[in-house]
Amino acid sequence: MDRHAPSFSDAWWEDFLQESRQLSSPIVFKAALGPSHVVAFRQAVLDILATLANLRTNRYGLRIYAAGRLLGRDEMERIYDNPPQPGESLEDWSGRVFPDTPFGIILNAGEKFHHELSRDIARMLAPLFEKIGLPRDGVQFSIFIGNYDKTPLGIHQDRRGENVIHFHVGPGAKTMYLWDPEQYRGLTEAAGMNKRDFSALRPHARTFHFETGDLFFMPEGTFHIGAQSELSIGITVWQYTHTNQALAESLHAFLLKQIAGPPDEAIVHDPSPPNQAGGLDAVLAARHLPEEYRASNYEQLLRKAYLDWRHCLASNAGYRNSPFPLEPAALLTRSDLVQAETPYRILTRDTMPGRMAVYVRGNKLEMNRHPGLISLLDRLNQGEACVVADLLGLLDPRWPDKIGLHLLAELLRWRGIRRLDPPSD
């Protein structure tokens, strides 16, 4: 490893690929994160916990274990009632909420909840993805918090095609125990060891110990379990390149989201003969297939969904989950200064004659195609600060300002651009 290459530079990632044997071998990289990143990342995790407590939901994969037991719905209410307070450290918060009790917290879709953390990690990973391409099924990060003895999930293997980059922000250290798939199956099937018996399996594992600021990489397919006795946080960035069947299932789910109708509580019987399909009329009427998708056969539908899928990922630096929109929607004026959020990109794709899709942070906006709109988006993608009036000047002069201001407000709402403070005199 070239210790002189700055962490997450192009040269650093080149060495990373060599040391990990092109993402096929586990390895620890010492002191990859500097002290400022450690502090910022640790605070971001506390902010995410506070956000989830405010939402009062485990919808995003939040699981909390205390003394080795998964907390139920009623017990979670106490956690929601006691979020981290401003200025409160991880040690102080956990001591207040879990006094003298080992605990573990696992939360998924972490990139959705904290703009700065997601942006910083996306910038770190950008040179890697320039080399290997975006993972076909996207990127998601999960966060592990606690002082549990071992990962509550036990020894397990993640879905095929999932490798992980673990940013360890401490304060305590952690050890990962890994078994190759053939080795693990030989021990548990041929040799008859209990799959959950960590004590018996531990002597056969490869161990990887890492501390605050270190980075650990684990390739797909390994059986593993983490162990720690001290309080710590790990931010694990998962790269998904699943099987073809798993991708097909994801594309079907992606299609269904686009044609989902409003919720209803109607329970309807259909007394018509089985050779009549009129009973489906009300179901179809409530669903609005994107215009581009209409009159497409099955193969064409999947191909168009795949194009949408890839553009959504690429506009969001590979993240599967879009951020929460800014609410309420902000209003812009001609004198405002805006800038594209990097490393994200605002992408376009022609969908039908005279129509295009605009992709911003994983969201798809459909509109008429005009050269001025393309010029406006191209200007933003250059990454420079832009005066709103200058951007409006790229549009058809016959258009009222409200057209361009509406588009910019949508880009701002979906966090594809940000409004800058005016320069000080």
C-alpha cells in the first residue's frame, strides 16, 4: 500500500484494488479516515438516530438489541422518547438510554438520512467507481452501533454479490471473523459443527482487527460475524451486484412503484363470468403508466425500466435510496445564487419525440424537451456557482420566469442543487 497517497485519491484506490485483489480478498487499511472525518461521521450517526426517533419508525430497517434481545414495538417507544440531544456524545447518550446494558443498533438506508455524511462518502467512493463502474444494483450503507459481544445476527452470509467497505469511527475497536464459503460448509456439514457455535468455529476463522479511523473491506460471499466489547460505530457501505434473477425482481418492484395507485379500502367481489375482465377496470383506472411505457411488450418494459434504474443510480452517485426532499419547497428569485451538489449529476434521457426525463438524486422528472433546458442543466453540471437570472437567460426568451424557477425549485427540493449565501461585501 502506498502510504504516501492521500486516502481516497485515485492512487489510493488503485492500491486498494491491488491489495484487495480486485475486490476478492478481505483486508484492513489503517488510518484511512483522519480525525476530522471520524468526529464528523460519529456526530452524523447521532443525528441520524435523532431523526429516526423523531420519525418513530423502524420502516428503514432499524433494529435495536439490548442484552442480546431484539426490542419489541412498545420497548422501542422508550428509545424514540430519548433521542441523542444536541452536544451529547455517544457515550453519554448510550449510558443514559442503556445503563449497564450491552446493546446493539443496526439501521439500513443510512444514506437517506444525512446529507453531509452521504455526500462525503460519495466523494470518497467516486474515484473507485470511475475505475470499476457503479455497482449494477446500487450502493447502500448500514450502520452498526453498540458494545455488544458479537453481531446479534450471528454467523451469517449476506446475499450473493454484496461486498462491503467498513468505515470504523470508534471509539472502541472491532474484530471480524471470516470463513470462506467452502470452508464453512465443510465445517458445518461435512464435519458436523453447529452453524451457530461460534466457540467451536472461531479457531478456523480468519481474523481482522480494526480501530478508530481504519477501513475494512470484505468481499462478497464470506460467512462472517463481528465482535466487540467496547462501544463503537461502524458505517458499512454495501456495493450490490446481485444475480440476474435478483436484478429482475428489483426491476419488477421498480415498475410497480411507478404505477402504484392511491390506497383504497374497497373489498370488491366480481360476479361476472370468468371469461370477462371488466372487473379490472377500476384497478387499471387508478394506475398511471408513464407515457413512455405504454404499448410496450414485456421485454421493452424491462429495458426501459433498466434505463430508468441506471439513470436514477447514476444521478445519485450510486445510492439506491434518494434523500428526503426539502419541505416545504423553497422558492427562488432571480438574484439567488445556486450550485449543483457534487459528486451528484443531473442527467437527462430522451424518452419520446419531444419529451425527456430529468434524473435528480434518484428521482425522475418528465417534461417537454427544449434546448434551453438542456443548456441550463449542462451549466449546472459544470459545478460552478450560478446566478438564477443567468440560468433563466438560457431559456426561450418568450417563456415567463416561472417556468425556469419551477424547474430550479424542483432541483432544489430534491437536493440536486443548493442555494448559496450571497457573497459578503
